Amino acid sequence: MRGNAANKNVLKKYLYNVYKLEVSLFNQYKLRDKLINRIQYINEKEYEDYYEEESTDMIMDDVWGGEMFNVGCGFAIAGAIIGAVLGVTILQQVFNFSPYFLNRLIERIFTVFLGIVAGAILGLILFGIITLIQYLFMRSKINARNKEKELLNVQIEENNRNQMEIDNQKVEILENEVNKIDYSISKTEEIRAEYYSYNIIFPKYRYLEAVSSFYEYFASGRCSALKGHEGAYNIFENELRQGLIINKLDDIIDHLDRIEDNQYMLYMAIREGNKQTARISTEISNTANKLNQIESNTAVTAYYSKIGAENTECLKWLEIFNR
């Protein structure tokens, strides 16, 4: 290429190889992100919650609080009323035998007062007996429920422990795949760096969005050079200024259909790449879920083989290029 930089076909092939390398790296990074997200999802997974034991200390709060307190007051009031009625009944007899009116009045009042107090006390005692019975009954029920929860928690603990062991194996398998894709990325980046080292493409344009447009211009016959008034650089900058193309990858991904007409090569690369990475990441996740080694999955093996073959092809072309 150094001696044939003006050769249109050679330059076109060079751009095609750089385009393939950039697309390959885009897809590999996308797959890596999917695997990392899957690992993060598993690591942040929430396991089955344990049953909390009920405290018997809270029973008295239930017994003496709220409605039960009102019930106790009701017992006391009812006892007081009954005691008062009994006091009046007793006084009927006392009244008939008392010689003095004043004494009879005092006795009437005192007897009614004693009846009220005695009735209230008896009402509270009755309420206390009922409350004690209720307390013992509730405590028995809570102890029975806690015993059942204890047995369930033992089972939950065993299930969670088994699930954690399985999830740890899944993560280990996925992390091994991340290491593989990292190695593949590093090899592809080395080859891309070697291509860029020839300084054929100006450093400003060494990224997927620009390279895909340059190759499209050459492939469609719109230009045959990178530089100059009718060169790829100038066409690219003009289309950017006119808003005909999008130069931010995040915007392109979010609005993929908008670039189909003016950035067809990039559109095709991202669309097909999305399908491929989704399929491969699903294959890897499904294989990991079965706790199988990824090497047993032919689709994933074929994916890595394809990357390796493309890298080898690009390197071989450079060897011919350097002759």
C-alpha cells in the first residue's frame, strides 16, 4: 500500500478490512457487556427470605393495648354497675331497720360505694382471668407457628445454599467467557492498531461511524480517494453539517432506522450485530444455566472461530500489502 496508496481497489480493500475490524470490535464489546450484565444480575440476585419468628413479648402489648384495654374498662364499669345495683338491694333491708334517717342515708351511700368498688374489682378480676387464658392460648399458638417457621427456615437455608452454589458455578462459567472475549478483543485491537499505524486514515476519523461511511462511499462509487474536494473526508464532513448522517454511536443505536438510507453499511453492521450478539449471549447463558462448558456449544465455538478467521484474513492481507 505504501507504494500504491493511490490505487483505488487497494484502498477500498484496506477500508473494508478496517471496517470489518471495527464492526467486529463493536460486536465483541456488545457481547462482553451482555455477559457482564448477566454476571451482575446473578450476583445481585435475591434469594428466598427467611421467616421471622414472632416474639411472645409482644402478646401483652396486644392484650393490654387498644381494644383489649377498652374491654377491660368495660368489665370494670359493668361490675361497678352490678355492684351498685346489689348495694341498693342490700340497703333496702338496712333502710327498714335503721332508727335514724341520717344514719340510713350514710349507710345507703357507703353501701352503694362499696358495691361499686367491689363490682369493679370483681369485673377486673374476671377480665384478668380471661386475659390470662387468652395470653396462654396466644403464646401456645405463637410457639407452634415459630416451630413450624424454624423447620421451614432450615429448608430455605438449604435451598438457598444449593442455589448459591449453582449460581457461583454459572458465574464462573460466564467469567471464563468474559476472559475469552477479552482475549479476542485484545487480538482484534492489535490488528486494528497495526492497520491504523500506516496512517492512511487521518486519526480524527479512526472510529466505526466514520470508517463505515468511508467504505460505503468507496463501495457505492461516490469517491475513490480519502482526501480532496471530492474525497471521503469532505463528503463525510458535509453530510455531518447537513444533518444527513449521525456521528454519535449512542444516538445511532437509539434511532437505528433513521440511518438506513444515508449510513447503510453502518445500519447493516449494527442490525446484524445486534441479532448475532443477542443469539450468542443467549446461547452462552443457556449453556451456563445447564452448568455445561461453553466449548460444548457449537454456535458459540463457531462465533469465536469466525472472529479468529476474520483476524487471520486481515493479517494475511497486510502481509500481501507490505510486499
